[in-house]
Amino acid sequence: MGLTLAVDAVLAQRVSLAAEGPLAARGEALQINLGEGPCIEALTRRRAVLVPDLDDPELTGAWPVYAQRARANGIRAAFALCTVTQPDHTGPQPGLVLSVYRDRPGPLSQKDVETVRTHVHAADLLLLTTPRPGQNDAADTWLLPADAVVHQATGMISSRHQVTTSQALALLRAHAHAGQSDLHDLAKAIVHDGLRLPQLPPPDPSNP
């Protein structure tokens, strides 16, 4: 199973809190690398995404690349249940998603769905008692190192190229995809090894 927390489903404000088992590790890594998948759909639409067969294009139409890569990594079914962690509706509302992966097609039983729903709400309650980032120095320790380095690399690219964080993350993903490398490995090279991505082309004055 994989557990994900996000303020923005697509941008850099999203981290995987846990990934239990090889399928979950692959499934979570692919969603971070590609910026698409059942977890992101669940976060964006604030609803459960239950896909019993990743070969079904009607169910995976919102994330076809993820579905193809996931199948190649042995994932045949994926289920993501989401909850909102702030009921006061003030500012961005973080979402918590618990994802379940299977190595064969087939739906979850209603009992299993309810079990997953119970676990995601329990995790939600635990996170409500966790200090928010900025309240104290320990608040950032929940960030897994693998995801933290993506955040760091995104910030460095944003500063170097004078682009927004969303554009910086898109640039990072594009270079990872072009070089067929893992997003985390590329981020580590930028943060720890001094790798610099090629300079962006100058803006076209005819296309503001």
C-alpha cells in the first residue's frame, strides 16, 4: 500500500509518506515521476478511484502513460481513496490518499474497500495532531528524503531559471523522461552533484 499527502496533487507540494511492498514502491514512484495516476486523480477530484484492470482504457483514460508503465512494472489493478485533512476550508486543503495495488486484475471486495477507507481516515486523524510545517523545526521531519530532494531540486531550478515551481517541476520531469532516468535520481544529481539543466530558450516576444 502507498500513503500520500498533498496540498497540490500535481505540483511539488506532494509527498509519499509510505510505500509498503514492491508494487506500492513502483506505483508511487511512477506517479511522482509522471505527474499522473490514480492517486493524483483521487486528490484532484476528491473521490475514490477504483480501477480493477489497468488494461481498461475507459478507466485509465486520464492517465494512459502511467497505466502503461504500471503494467510493465507488474501492477494490474490500482485503488486510491482520498480524504481532506482540513475541515475549515481556509486556504489550501491537504488531501490524504491511501493507494492499494494488485498484481492481477480484479475488484476489491466491499469489505476491503471499507477497510482501506477506515485506514485512510485513521491516518488522517493522526496527521491532524502532527505540527504543521513552520510551527517548529520538527514539523518537516515527516518529509521522506526521497521526496524532499525533488522539492529541493524544484526550488533550485525555479531560482536558476526564474520560473514558477510548477514550471520547474515540469522541466525536471521532462528531462527525466527524455533521459529515461528516475525523477529522484535526477533530483539528487541536481542537489548533491551540482548538475545543471540546460538553459531555457529566451521567451518569444510574439507569444507572451
